[in-house]
Amino acid sequence: MKRILLLLAVSFLTFSVNAQQKDWAKFGRFVEANKAVTESPDAVFMGNSITEQWASFDPEFFSQNNFVGRGISGQTTSEMLVRMRQDVIGLKPKAVVIMAGINDIAMNNGYIALENIFGNIVSMCELAKANDIKVILCSVTPCAQFRWRKELEPAQPIRDLNQMIKEYAAANKIAYVDYHSALTTPEGGMPEKWSKDGCHVNLECYRSVMEPLVCDAVNKVLKIKKNPRQPMR
């Protein structure tokens, strides 16, 4: 019995130590990359895997336009919100491009109401504006089924969240980039042309659809000229 209790105590202590050491919001992810940013970016892209893969798939789009990617795969709005000071404000950009919410709908960190997802996005906007950073809000890209959460039906919640973001942007004179309308099927999914898994976009989609849309928004907000990369042939 004493041996069992000892094993349980050791297991509990090991779990506690591991939990305490976990970098919940991945603050460490961009520490070195942030130190390497010597010129204030024209825009920082804050987001999840869609943003992370964008910077990975088409790095020239970011470098040639003085953009910085700060997306982390799987992240929710709560994690992005607490990263704002380090990964956006600290870089002193002219603008921040925010695309967030799909992983909240996927319940990556458990259930969260749409109103609270939206509230986190609003808080990111308020932090940016308080630090004289222009905000560009983006719609959540369409998805009819998550491959990692097949029991969920995300198409309508995504539409609902996008409507909330769109209305907030209009009411507060914030630029809004509507990727969803440009990419969705009638069912709320994404065509195979743009995505293999129906959720994450491919390089052709970034170049042909998303880059022209976001460059147009950046150009209007900052009154400068940023160029998308050429679509793939």
C-alpha cells in the first residue's frame, strides 16, 4: 500500500512539474525571431496555422513587402491575445492583420462561446489601437468539417463569427478582408482547388486569392503600395 501511495505521489509531482513548465501560449516560439526584426514591419500577421503556413509557403511575399508572420498552428484567440504584446506590439508595426477564431470553433482548448471568441478578437483590436497600430480584420476561412474533430459542424458557426467581425469592423471603421466569400462553397466548405483537407489552404490559394485581397486592404489603410506574388501557372 505504501509503495502504491509513493508511486501516486511521484506521478502527481511529475505531472505538476510538467504542467508548470508548459509554455501554454508558446511565448517562446518567436523570441529569437523577434530579436532579429531590426526594422519596424509595415504589418504583422497574427493568426493560426493558416497564417503560419502562409509565411512558410510564400516567404518572399512577406520579405518583399516588409511583413512579418506570427501565426502558430492550432492556436485559439485566447492564446493569440496574450501573445499580442510580445509578438505584435513589441515589433512596433504600422498595422496588424488579424485572422483568428477557427480553432476556438474546433474547441482546441475546450468549449468557448462565439461571443467570447469575438471578445478576444475585439481585445486584440483595442490593444493594437491603444498602441497606434492600424488594424485589419480578416474573416475566418471556410471549413465544413475538421479532420481532427469530425463530429463538429463548423460551417454555420464560422459564418456567424464572421458576421460579428464584419459588423464590428464596419462600426469601428476597421478594414475587413473577406476571405470567406471568396473561398466558400454553398455548403460552407472549401473547393478542392484551394485545399486538400477542406480547411488549410494551398500555395495557389494564398497567391491567387488571399494575397491580392490583403494587399488591397494594407494599401488602403497605410496608403502605401504592397504587391501580391504572381499566381501560380
